[in-house]
Amino acid sequence: MSASAKGTIIIDGEKITISNPNKVLWPEPRITKAMYLEKLAMLAPYLLHHCSGRYMTTIRWPDGIAGESFYQKNCPEPAPSFVHTAQQGDIRYVLLDSLPTLLWLGNLACLEFHMSFDRIGEAVYPTEWIIDLDPSLEEEPRIMEAAVIVGDLLRSIGVESMLKTSGATGVQLIIPSTGDVTFDELRVMGRFIGTYLTQAHPQLFTIERMKADRGDCIYVDYLQHYPGKTIAAPYSPRARKGATLSTPLTWEEARSGARIADYNLLTIGDRLSQHGDLLMRIKPQQLQPIYHFVRNNTPQG
């Protein structure tokens, strides 16, 4: 079949046109569009669950990761009738709510799926607290060590977290919330944690916003908690060498020096068969007591 071939598939009763199925999207490993769509179908139950009710931003790479890319917030046109959308301001976002929609986006070479921190219709009370650890170095051998330090710190104040790779260079600690704190309160909590980490481990952590001021330290990004801000969705592929994937990890794996590159489109199937969705193991927690503790222990002025 030639690279310019085109055909249709029927998924859940919906017809989807597939173009250029043999186009290579990831040269290393060699993953074609047809292979990518097969992987998306396998990931669909997990991606759809975590992206449910979120405003979705995708990144499209029409010629694969070696080519040019662009962010897609507005729903691509023309869109099939099975694609549902949600309006926010002047942007009409795609709702990632079905396998046909996911595969339609995959055919458009949407290689990354980024979900909003806020849920549609629930802009005040987020449903998770996320601590984002962003390395200043492209290769950061200390990232798992840093994650374990933060996880242990949270556990010491009664907060259980789940670790996931970003699929790029960083990791995120995810704490599901019962919805009892606001975005503003989460940023206060995040700054408190970040400040403590920089004081306890000044050679490892920083809260400097400007990358030029971070040196080789890992940035504790607590400022993402705003409606409209996005994060790589759990199980989203990333347009990087090795076809890495944003993947939840166990703390045992982190303590053993897990490598972000080991979690990718080619390995995720066996991993899900073995572990399932690790994020489903952690329950929502009340965070208002943590906010009050932070507020009472933060110098004023």
C-alpha cells in the first residue's frame, strides 16, 4: 500500500477516513500511522477516562515528529457528526469522549493530548493537585530521586500521591482532590512545598520561574493551577524520540531508578496488562486541612 493510500474503517458504527496509513510518524522506533492508530485504540479506555470533561488541546505533526508541528485548540474543520465540542470563550474544543473521535484525531496526526486542569462547568474547584517537576537539563539523572523526595514529603503531612512521567523530561505527582480547595489555594500549597524543597535541597530544587536563573536545578512548578492551563494527559503519547508516553509509575519503580524512556508506545500494552491503570488505585483526598496548615505556617507579608 502506498504512503498516499486512503481508506475507511467502521468503529462503533461510525465511518472514519484514514489517510496515508504507511506514513512514518516516529522514525525511531519506526511507527507508522496505522501502527499508531492501533496503539490509540488500545489506549482509548484510559485516555478517554482521564480526559473526560476536560478542554482538550492537541499537538499535530502532519509529517511525523521530524516535521513541523502546531497546537490545535479549536476543533478541526470539517468535523464528522460524531465529534462533540465544548465552547469556552471564542474556542470550540473537541471533547475526547469516544473511540471514533480519538481515532479521527489520530488520523490528523495529533500525537499529543493535553487536558485542562479545570473540568468543563467546574472552574472553581479542581479535582486534583499536581506538583510538576520540570528539569532544567534535557537529560536529568536525578529526576526520580527528586520525585521520591517530594512523595516522601507529602506522605509526611498525610498526603498520598501517584507519580507519572510527563513522557518528556519531567514527572508529575498527582493528588486527587475531593474538590474542597480552589485553584488559588492549590498555588499557595504548591509554593509552600516548593519553598521548603529549595531550602532543604538547594542543589536539587528551585522555584525560579526564569529558566536562565535555575542553573541545573529541577523546577517545582506550582503556577500551573489555573483554569485553561493544560498538562499532558495520562497515557498521552509524546512527539519525542522513542515514542515515549506519559505513564503512571509505582513508588517502588521510582526508588529503583525508573527511566522515562522505558515507557513508550511499544511497551505500554504489556504494562497495562500487568498493572492496569495505577491512577485508579489512589482515592480523592480532603486537602482543606493541608491548606490551613500551610496558611498557618507561612510567614505573612
